Amino acid sequence: MSADPDKPEAARETVEHAAREGRSLAVDVLEEYMRVFRGMSAFYQPSSKAKGARPDPVQFEKWARLALRCAESLAEFQTAKLKAIAVAAPPPEQRTVKFRLNIFDRELPRLELRREPEDPNSFVVDGPGGEQ
């Protein structure tokens, strides 16, 4: 029985099925061997001062590589996978800005400044002699 990683219910059933039959899951076996290999690498670690340790760089490397291999495989099941997802930007906020600017001078006519409805980034000056 195998579980589809995209279906949590199927994964739960796989775990329960293995437990009923007394079988270990692959992640449990990986973790067990990772610990064994890690212990063996510690036994042969060149700088080890542990009682009974036999420093041996060649044996240390052999067991450390096996422990790391198990750890890498196990990490896929124990660490959340992060990846970028595309998210659309929210639509721009729709709002109306209304304001009136009146310029008074004895020699100038009254002018009015307003936003152009079709283009909110442009302004229109209304009044005698006003230009866009």
C-alpha cells in the first residue's frame, strides 16, 4: 500500500496499516540507520576522546557519509518544502478625488482646475483662455 503525498487521508491510512501489521515505515528505518551510522562515525572520529573510541579518519568518513545520506533522505519527510508561488497583485483601489482650485486676481479671470475622468493623472484648467 503506498500513499499519494498530495492526499493526507491516504497517508494516514498507510501509516495506520503499517502499524497494524507491525511494520516500520521507511522514515523510521532511515532514522534508525542514521543514528547507527552516526554512532559509528563518532566511534572512529579522529578528535574523539570518548572511552573506547578508535580514531580512524577513513572509517570515520565512511560512517559519516552513510549517516549524512540517511539524513538527507529523511529531511524530505521532516522538513517543510518551501517554494515560490505566483500571486496576482490586488486591483488598484478605485477612488474619486475631487477638488477645486480657484485663482483670484484682479486682472485674471476665474479658473478652475479639475482631474480628467478618463485619465486620473492629468488635470484640466477650465475658464476663459484655459488649456489642457
